[in-house]
Amino acid sequence: MTELFVNVNGIKICYEIHGSEEKSPILLIHGFGNRKEHWLAQIGDLSLYFRVIGMDNRGAGKSARPNGLYSMEIYADDIKALLDLLKIQKTHIIGHSLGGMIVQNFVLKYPFYVDKIVLINTIAGITPSGVPSDKGIQYYKESKITSLNEMRKDPINNFIAGAKKSYSRNFWKEMAQNPKKKFHGIWSVEDLVKEKMEYGPTEKDIINQVEALKTHNIYERLHEIKNEVLILAADKDKTCPKIMVEKMQNLIPNSHFIVIPDAGHQSILEYPQIINQYIIKFLKS
């Protein structure tokens, strides 16, 4: 599918559309340091039933990477501007990790644009209380920058070392044993590394995206979300622990909660068939 570009809010946004125009739209919002291609294991299945739109957030992929303070509100405004240009008045919307945080803020600011919502391995605030810790934020930023610098020295081995935090133990072992293996016939470690090296975040992008994380704390507003919401958690997620994900389900009135067994934070790549089935069943019900 051809990549397309539009100017929104003074910057260039890159996006793709999969599936025929007469189908109901779905918008996919990716996570920290990733890009729209991170949904490669979902697009094929979802586009059989829906018109699937993937976008690179500002500061990611082939979208513009302006400097300055990023915020959840800015991300939400970018989504709204893209939907307006595409003349989409209402869409399902799916977010993973940081993308799920953006989705939460988008639906609170622009509720009439949204039909059903799927939140995957995401949280309503970066600490259980919702109040960001300066020390925790600084550590997260420094660890991401360190990982970036290490990746440049030895891409494959350092990617695998870092992936231990994001995948379940057994799945990670398979990745480490054979970086060329095509998991689910879709992606390999080498594919993910190539994507990271070509289009991954710079140090500036990491700093800007971390600034946006500081602005995310909506525990006290989750009750305002009236849409039907599917919340997926991963049993072995170390980044967004399932206990924090489940906390959202208790605060969003019309929500459903499912835990994917023996899955890490990147469950959309580990278990796409299971994830996709849950999404399709939910959106078509």
C-alpha cells in the first residue's frame, strides 16, 4: 500500500489505508518509538473486515519530527485533523501502549469522532497513582537513550537483549535463537531491527515523546468515556503490568477486560491471531 502524506497542524503526517472504502474505518495508533508498521501482524486480518488506517505519530516514522514539547493534547489534535482531512466523521480506534494513552486522551477531547475503542497493554497514568515521578521519568528517558546508542553499535544483539523486557520468556528465547525466523509467517527479528535502524527514534524524538508521557494522567476522567471499550492486557507485561491495565476496566463504565496468557508487552507481535480474533469479534458484535 502506498504511503500518503498530509499537512496537519503545521506538520507533515504519513499514513496508509488498507481495505476498501465502503468498509467501516479503524484507526491504529502505535506506541513509543514505533511507527505504523508495528501493526503489520494486525493489518492483514483487520482489513478483511474494515478500512484500516495506520498513521505515524508526530516524531515517529516518516511523519515530521518537530522539536518542542509534545503532549497528549497535541497528539489528539493531530488525529482529529487527519480524520477531518479524510472526511471520516466516526471511526473505531485502537491504541497500543503509548498509542493507547493517546487514544484515551483523544476520546475524552473528541468523543463524537469515536465508535468502539480497543486499548492494548496501556495505562491511564504512568504510575499507579497517576502522578508522574520525576525520578521515574528521568530513568525511563535515560534507559531509552542508552538502548538507542547500544543498538547503533550492534543492532541485532542489542535489540534481542532489550526485547527480553517486552516479550514472554519462551518467545524471547525463540527470537534469540534465530533472528531470521519469520514468526507467524509475517515478521522476523531482522525485520524489526531494520525498521528500527531506518525509521526509529532519534535521541531528540525520545526526549519529546517522554515529555508527552508526563501529560498523561486521566484516572479521574475515565468514567467520562461512554463508548464500548475492549481492554487487552498481557499476562507477562513488565511495561504496563496487567494490574494497572485492569484498574482502567474498573473505571470505564462500558468496558470489557481480557488477559492474554503468557504474553509480554509486545503481544500484538507475539500472539496476533489471538489478539486479532478478539478485536474483530468485539468490533463486529
